[in-house]
Amino acid sequence: MLFQLLFHSASNHEENWYGQSLDTVGDIAKIETYQHVQTAIKIFQIETEANDRNER
């Protein structure tokens, strides 16, 4: 995560350090949060399906 932030901030530095860097950091945070939520949903679905099978 930190490496990504540093890498993206550095790559946008020449364009517009203040605006671009902050936008990029926010976007990375949103993407990572979204991915964690999607992973949690998948795990929950798998566990639910397994529980349903065990109850039958």
C-alpha cells in the first residue's frame, strides 16, 4: 500500500503535485477498500454455502 502511494505520487509529481497526488492517493484508498469489501463478500458467500450444505 505505502509503496503504491509513493510510486503514484512520484509519477504524478511533474504534472500537478498538489491536486494529482491527493486525487491519486484517494483513488488508491477507494480501490483497495472496494477490493477488501468484495473479498469479504465472497468469503461470506462461500461460508454460507458450506453451512447450508452441512445442514442438509
